[in-house]
Amino acid sequence: MIDLFLNYLSRSSEITIAVLAWLSAYFMITLWIFLYRYLYINSLIKKEESSLEAMLMGNKTVRPDSILRKCTSSYKGESSIFDVCINVAQKNSTSYLSILAIISSTSPFIGLFGTVVGILETFSKLGGATSASLNVIAPAISEALVATAGGILVAIPAYSGYILLKRKAYDYLSVIEREKILLVNNMTYDNVKKADEF
């Protein structure tokens, strides 16, 4: 298998090798972003779920490691202050998704570019040959199609990772939204109770 790959690289042009290197870099970036962000967002979800669970069990406020904790000190009866914290949480949970979107949308075109260049080179070599048969053309074109296959191979995990991380970010934000509702209700109740005492 390695000999076949090395043989393919030795027959390929610099542009085809550059395209395959570019797609390899895209693939590594995709794996790194997906693994890093998936684990990061999972840890954020666990923090917020434990904070929500504590509130459902009777705590009047969120835990200290919750993203909403920063907004509780600024609360003056308007729940819009919590929207600022939710926007920060949304930015944190969806960062790097645009890179996955770019990789998933551009990698097939990069692969197609490598294929077109490979086919052009094949036909230019055949132009100077005395005879051209299917036995000569078919292997050269099939080798050129490797770049397109590589582009598709990179696009599929990039797009899948994008969708999975987007869903994880949605789950995270929905937990925060539930916390916000409980927090506002608790704080409003406490403010009404204090007003009744006077």
C-alpha cells in the first residue's frame, strides 16, 4: 500500500502534491477542531447542567462556575442583562464552527482543481505520444481522480463535525436558557417578598 502511494506521488505533478498536502492539512485541522471543541462544549454543558440541577433542588442562584453568575450582580429587575451572558456563551460555544464550514465547502473544489490539473497533464503528455490507447489514458485519469476523492473525503467529516458541534452548542445554550428562567423567577420572587416586608 505504501509502495503504491509512493509510486503515485512520484508520477504526480507539484500541483497535485500541493493539493493533496492542502487537503491533508484541512483533514488534520478538522480533527483537531472537532475533538477540542466537542470535549470543551461537553465540559461546559456538564457545569451548567449541575448548576441547573442545584437550582431545581432549591438553590436560589446559580453555582459559581456558571456563565450566568457574572450577570447576577448586575440584575436590577430586567432579564435582558442575562442576554449579555447568553450572547457570550453563544460566542464561546460556536467559535471555530466557521472554519469547519469553510473546510467542508472548499475542500471538494480544491480536490476538483487537483483532478483538472492531473487530467490536463495527462492529455498534454499524450499529445506528444505516437499512440494513445485506453490502457494508457484510463490509469492516468483514475490517478487524477484521487484528488477529487480526497476533497470529498475531507469535506464529509468537516461538515459532520460542523453539524454535531452546532447541535452541542444548541444543547449548551438551551440549558443556560432554562437556568435564566429559573434565576429570573427566583430573583423576582425575592424582590417581591422584600417589597412586601416593607
